[in-house]
Amino acid sequence: MTWRPALPNSAVLRHDRVRGADLLLLPERVVVLRGSAGRVLRLCDGSRAVPEIVDALASSFPGAPVATQVPEFLKKLREGGWLR
């Protein structure tokens, strides 16, 4: 079965206009996301498999090493309980 990452029900992704950054709101924790992390997490809605997320980002960021970095990033978030 192919993993289709999604935020857990207890997590919310928001954009903070004051900070100009995306935030991941978790129970008793706020994570300020840097770079393109928010854009990656917005694609994690449970409908796309990891290769589909990589393809979507590769078309937006040609030449960027998304094929190696994004799966590793998602794996770390999953291990941390920030993705299901």
C-alpha cells in the first residue's frame, strides 16, 4: 500500500501574517515552518501519495532536489507524529 500522508485530526496548518510564516498547530505546541515546508504540508491531504507530492513540487521547483528531500522530510514528520 502506498502512503498518502495527512495531518492528524489534532493538527492545523495556518499562515501567520504577522510572522510571514506558516505554522503547524499541534496540541500544546506551535511549530514555525521554514522555507517550503508549509507548501509541502498543504499537499499532504490524504489524497496524494508521496510520489504525487514529489511530482507536484518538482513542477513548481524545477532543478530542486525534491525527489530525495521531500520523502525524507515527510518520513521525519511521520516519525515525530506530525503526519499520519
